[in-house]
Amino acid sequence: MSETLIVNYLIKGRVKMNVEELVQKAKDLIGEGNVEHAQQFIEEHKDELGEHYHKITALLADTTTDGLFDKIKGLFQ
């Protein structure tokens, strides 16, 4: 999350993240191995993710396969 969004979050309450920030947050959670938190985050933002929802859930499903980090790097480029 950018510094501006963090400041707005702290001052004004929750700020709506844009799609790119949502995707990045989901990818970060998956990459860190926080699968349960990633699943929850993805479901909470399903509508906002739009077409990216299916790509992110597919990535999440592949968390046990080799080459996960390569998939994360190449996804959404």
C-alpha cells in the first residue's frame, strides 16, 4: 500500500484500493506463504478484483507446485 493510502487510511478510515494494489497485495500474501490470509483477502475483494479474481484464485490453487515465484513474477505482466 502506498504511503498516501496508508496516511488516508489512518486519518479518514479505510480507503478503497485500486485493482493494481489489490492484485499486488494478494500476490504478496501468496508469495509470503500466508495462504489463509490471502484467501480471506481475495474473497473480501472479489468484486473489486473483477477479471483478476480468477487469475489470483488459480495462483492460490497452485501454491503447492514448484515454480510459484516464477508464476508470481510473470502474472499480470
